[in-house]
Amino acid sequence: MYALVDCNNFYVSCERVFNPALRQRPVVVLSNNDGCFIARSEEAKAIGLGMGEPAFKSRGLLREHNVAVYSANFALYGDMSARVMKTLGALAPDVEIYSIDECFLDLKGFGRFELAGYAQEIRRVVGRNTGIPVSIGIGSTKTLAKAANRMAKKNPGLGGVALLLSEPDVHAALGAMEVEQIWGIGRRYGALLRHHHIHTALDFAAAPASWVRKHLHITGARVQEELNGRSCLPLELVRPPKQSICTSRSFGTAVTEPGELQYAVAHFASKCAFKLRREGSVASLLTVFACTSPFAVREQRYRGTQTLSIPEASNDTLLLIKAAKRALDRLYRPGYEYKKAGVIVGGIVSAGGPAQTSLSLFDTALHPKELKGSDRLMQAFDALNSRYGPGTLRVASDTSSGWKQRQERLSPRYTTSWDDIIEVRV
């Protein structure tokens, strides 16, 4: 037995927790550089603001309906997500954090409880502890729990909770679900299924298993088994280690100077190094890319990419910045207006595993001897930033902000910055 707990319009809900005046008012959250809508309240959806739409195309609607518009505040959202997940972890024996706003709960052994009532209690406790409203779907498999959650969100009459436990309820729910809406199917497989006259989740559940395995492979076969009530997707209690880590941003304004581009790439490399240390991993490959706007005229478009091997896998900020600068020097071309850049680290292995050395005939500038003695420095680096806030201690090459994103409507970091904490005066 599984439950899927999904935070309702999560980014919007985070903004409303600390600004109750936003309740019942249309609210949207914008993507990087305040470009497109990435979260909308139910009121914003009702007036026709579409997911992913560029904000500038809806200026009239935003003014007409007095829509509250916010830049994405990922520091706030990440911290609020951690609070929700911590609360859920105390309400079930095992949990799988599926995304920033979704979590699977293992309800094995909860059959003696009145599950609908317990799900409402979960909603009440999460709301009390965090202020975030959630919807809950319960089913005998993760895929059925996902389908039930969709019902809970789409049907206000259910009170935020839906259960798919009996065979008639499952058949009715799957018969009303479009095949593209099945968790793990999507548009590409949906088009294939519709071509073969499979239009609903119930049609897919009843399709010949051999045909499904042939055309949708093992992934589709598992989804079909789950829809038929046979669990084959257990909880992932330990997230598998990442195979690569990418940090990239679109710039608020076009960057033309190589120095400013170096600041940006140094910042991205520093972020990748921190993520590696947090994962307990090291990387042996580093890729840097930089590109112009894809909407520029053809003669003014450019995308450059360079990959370097690191002789001994590392998570040292100084070493990765040095490698990133060298890669940038190789790919940079003058005369272009760069709108985006990023750093990707790969060849990731556990920092506690066997020594990983990349042998190269040509790249000798990054010698393994530079890695020795860096662990204690990085530990101190992270400890200071953890205690006094991100960015307290930075490498000198990670100090410019001219390249950074536009965030003209950013709300305070209520839970992660002492400067932004709410003051209550009586």
C-alpha cells in the first residue's frame, strides 16, 4: 500500500505561507530571468495563464486581474520542501522523496486504520507544521497512488484525498484517465498507443502484455503491471548516486567580455564542487559550455563546448575552477553576445572508493599533487558557509554579479536568511 503526497501549486503555496494577503488572489511564479510561468495558483489558471507561457505575452491579463508576480525563490522553496518531507517522515515508516514537492509513503501494515481518515490527518499535520496544502492519493501500487493523487487534485469534492483500493474504483478511475496521463507514459508513447487504439489507462491495462513489452519495453511492462495492481516499483529509500551534475544559468543581460564570462563559469564550477562534496562524490571529467541566444540571427549564433579530464577525481573547488577556466579559454570566441553558460561534471565516483585516476598524454596542467591537502580546506570552506550562510566565503574569481539573472520580483528568504526573517511587533 502506497500514498503519494503532492504539495498543491508548491511554489505559490510557499509564497502564500509568509504573505496571507495572497490567498484567494491570482499568483504566479516566474522562471529564471523572470521569463515564463513555472507555477500558478488555481485563480491564475482560471483566468487563462498557461504553464510555460512567456510573462510578457500576458501583461494585459496580469494587470487586469491584479495578479501577484514573483521571481523564483529556490532557497525558500528548497527549505520549505525539507520541512514538508521531515514532517511526512514522522508519519510513515518509510518514505521516498520523489521530487521537491512529491513524496511516496509506504503504508504497509496500515490496513487496520481507516485510511481516508489517516490521510486527512496527514494533510492536517503538514498544514499545521508548514502551512503547505497537500493532496494525497492512495493505491496498492505507486502508479495507482499517482493516479489517485491526480484525482484528489482535480476533484475538489474529494477533500484532497482519493483512494483506489477496490477493483470497481480502479476501473472507473483508469477508464476516465487519458493514456498520456499515466505516470511514465508521456506524449511519445501516448501517440504510439493511440495509433493502436489504446486511448485510456484502462485500455492500456487490458492490452496484451506481450505487445506492451515489445513496443514499450520493460518500462511500459512495469507500468502495465502496476496499473493491474501488481507492485513492481518499490520505494527507493536510498537515492542512487548521480552520474553527472550540471550547474548553468541564462544571463540577465548579454555577456560580451571574457572576464565576466570567467566569473560566471567560476561560480558554476564552485557550485558543482559543493554539490559533489554534499553527495560524498568526486568527478574526473569537467565540461564547460557557453552559447548565444538561439533567437539571434544565424551569423551571430555560437555554441562552444570543451571537456577536460582531471588526473585524479576531485571535488576541490579551486581545482575545478582552474579546470573550468582552462576549458573556457579554449572555447571562447570574441565578438559574440553570450546568453547562457554552464559547467557539467561527470565520471562521478564515491569519494571513499578506490582512487580514480584519468591518464592523459596531453593534459598535464592539472597535476594530482595539487589535490593533496585540500580536504581539510574544503571542510572548513563548507563549515563556514553552512554556519554563516551561502556565499560567506568565496573564491576571488566568484565575486562578480554582472552576469547574474534578473530577479526583479524576488520575495525575502524568510527561512534561510537572518536578514529576511519576519519580525512581529506587539
